[in-house]
Amino acid sequence: MDLLYFVILISSLIFVHELGHFIFAKLFGVKVITFSLGFGPKLLKLRGRETEYCVGVLPFGGYVKMLESSTTDIVLPEDRHRTFEALSLGKRVIVVLAGPVMNLVFPVLLYFSIFVGDGPFLPPTVGGVLPGHPADGILQPGDRIMAVNGEDVGTFDEVKRIIGRNPAKALQFKVFRDNKHVEVEVVADEVFGVEEFENGIAGGQQKQLGVYERLGSVGIESSAPAAVIGVPDPESPAHRAGLRTFDVVTHIAGKPVRRYMDLEVELAANHGETVPVTYMRPSAVPDALGGLASMAVYEAGVVALTPNATGESLLDRAGIELADLYVAELPADSPLYEAGLRMGDKLLTLDDAPLNAWSVFKERVWRERDAPHQIEWLSARDGRERSGEFRIHREDFTDELGQTFALYRFSVQHWIPLAPEEFVEHPAPLRYALTKAVEETVDVTRFIMMILVRAAQGRISLDSLSGPITIYEVAGEEGRKGTEYFVWVMALISINLGLLNLLPIPILDGGHLMFFTVEALLRRPIPLRVREIAHLFGLLVIVALMAVAFKNDVEKRWDVIRGHVRELVL
């Protein structure tokens, strides 16, 4: 089956490439003698009116044989105007470019076939606004975003896409708030896609390629936090009633509560009346799945809550707040555990600066990830404020290419599940799929071009070059996962093929374009003998690169290959 996936992958991409040459040659009136998919002995031959269509036994390439007067082709007088050389220089450039361009356009169709099936989507509603970010105080939870910079949006994914492609720029938001349309301006931050700090692990420092993606961010989230509460004061009405930190409130006086903001609304007018509160309490399952997983089950309960009659906030009146700053997971080998922090404690300050959100805590630590930090917290055990010092773990690595990078481990997490939102269908699925497909193709093309530049600079070793064995394995692996995975790989390799063919190496399309450039400068064709020698040199370069790639493939799999040989011999 792997062989079938490999043949489908390679043959499809070669066909698309050669089809580009073929179509434009025909459009410009060039006589095409042979259209071949593959090399070597012919498995299949079909004769058209003037073109022979064939499939070779070796699916590692293909070619379009056009009538050329500079070769051994017999050119009849009536066909002289139909030779490739008879075309103007501009048309010859188009014919040669058509192959690589088809390989760069084909992924748009492949990605489109994937994205057109996406959905349903989260609605373009602001679920939360991160403190200290550009949208803080401008956009509000519950705002329905109608358009960004005049571009109508129907999903939160589109909102993120527009913001992401406009770093450090002013964005005009049209939102629906309080039953009316409001227009506000937010200047997006500029962030770098390389700096990620999720789930306690972050890669950092010098990426091998030195690629830093500039993205825009305004600090909004698609979903609002669920009604997960923190109860910091053991003398508060909530604690006396029996509520505890990390309880998930589901009903107030019989009314359903889905988000924490719903909880605030339901208790906003309560100044001393006793109300029943239904909650779900997570309870850890010890040694879940034999210690392979961390699991918890919900235990339901109901309490009678009597808030204080006075107080401006829910914390003042009931002793309840969002559990955002409470520690939910803290391994014993964590630097913060060694500093004295424990599960259930509430973070108060970092380096003497107050903390108002977990995201702020995480961002401050990341910005100064190699520095020691002073942390203050409210202990869940005795209600006292405590402090300690910590420094996040850093591990330095050097890869096989001599590039160094650091891995930071920051194993402390909070627990704020997001309230489920009602999904929506995209109002313009075809436009969405095409836009996403073009953007994905551009992003992948830019990334591969950067790899080629780094290789030319010597920052990427030839030892990282992979060949047909790797492609064979990847095609099989992704094919077994499903059609969507296989299509992603096909798109990636198609872009690779298109860009590699544009390299200025004689025998490749880029080599032909190089000859055309020289021809344009000299105002005369390059002598046939010079081109033949250059093509021989180009062929040697390609063979050498293929040999290196094959060697790398074999070395990476030498133990497996040796094992198979032993089985056959013994």
C-alpha cells in the first residue's frame, strides 16, 4: 500500500508540472512530440494526432518533448514556425515557467479541498479580553464583531486571521454591543510566532532557520471562561456555605449558569438574600489508567448561599471570584513547588508587581525567562500571604547541525475551562476556503524559500537532505492516516518541487531561465555546444545531490535495513 501512495504522490506532482509546460506550449503553437510521465521503458503508449502520450516504468520524473531545430529533430519546412526556438523570448520564458508555477498553484487547489470542509466555527464574539493587551478597555466580552478594517467577518477564525496579518497597525472594529453598532479602534501588538509558551514548555533562542513570523495580536479570546470560582477567604459567605475553589457553578436559584459573567449577573442584585447554588466539584482519580493519565470526576452538590448585604464586588459580598490566578497543577519537581507554592494557592504578585490575570503572569515570566523571580501568593492551607523565589528550568541543546537552542519548562498551570459556544456555519464557505488556501500556500512557499536561502548560506548541512526513501515513508504514513493528511503532504512536496525546479542549475527549469536571461543580455542565443556542456554539468550536480540524499536516507535507516538483510540471509 505504501508503494501505491508513493506512486500516486510522485506521479500526480510530475503530471501537474509537465502539464504546465504542455498547455502553454500548445497555446503558443509549439509542436509537442512526446508527453511522458516517468522515464525508462514505456508501460503505456497512446498516439494522438501529433503527440505521443506515454507512461515510463520509473516514476521519478517526466518530460515534454517539443520540436526543436537545434537538436536532432527533423523539422519539416511547414513546421519551422512551430519549433520551440521560433517562439519569442517572452513566450519561451512562459513555457518554461509554467511547470514550476503549476506546482505552486496546485497546492491552492489541494488546500482548498481541505478547507472547504471546515466548520462549524466559533462565532465572531469576544469571549474575553486579556488584561494589559491592546483591546483591554476598548473591546468588551460579549461584543459581536461584524467587520474588521471594513472586511465583514462571520467567524472568530476570520477575526484572528485579519488581526494576525496586521501587526503593529491600527484596526477598525465594527461591533454589535447593547443592541447598537459601535466602531472602535485598536492598535495591534506585534508578536513573533516563534515565542510560544503553552502547556509549560517553550522553545526559545536561536531557531535553526532564524525564521520569526510577525503576527498581530489584540488580546481577545473566542470563548468566555466557565463559572469556575475561587474562594480565598475561609470566613467568607461562600466558604461557610460549603463552596470551594475550582467548584463549577451550574445554577443560581434554578437558573442555568454557563459563564462566569452569567454568575456575576445573577448575583449582581443580591444583597443578603439566601439563594440555592448548584455546583460541580472536580475530584481527582488516583492512579488513573495505572498512572498513565491525570483524571478527575465531577461530584454534584447544592448549597445555600447568603451573600453580605453590602459590598461593591462579588468578592466583597460573597467571597467568590474567577479562579484564574489559582494554581491547579504543580509537579513536585517544579521550581515554584520548591519555592513553597502549592495547589490551590492564589498568585498575588510577581517581582512586586500585582497580578490581575494568569496570562499576565505567564507573559512576564516569559519576557525575563532567564532571570530569577520573586513571587507572592495567598496560601490555601492557612490563608496567609507567603513569598518565595524561583527561576524556570532551562535546558540547552545542540542539534546535529551545530545549531543551539533552549527549552524552558514552566510546569505550573491554572484551570479555567472555556464555556462552550454555539457554533455557526461560515456565511461564505467558498471564499473562506480559497482565501485560506492561498494564504497557506504563500506561508509554506515563504518557509521553503527560507530553507533554500539558509542552505545556500551554509546554515543547513547537506546531511539534512532527504531523498526518495523518506518521501516513500512519509507518503505511506500520511496515506494510512487519511486523505486529508495525504493531501497536506502532497501540497508540501508540490511546493518543494516547484521551487527546486526554479534553482539556476542547468537541466532544471531555472537553468533554462538563466540561459534566457543571458540571451536577453547578449541579444543572441547561447551556442548549442555551451548549452550541452552546461546541461552535462547540471546533470552531474543533480545526480550528486540525489546520491547525497539517498546516502542520508540509508544512514538514518541503516539499523532497520541491516535487520532486514539479516532476516533474508539467515
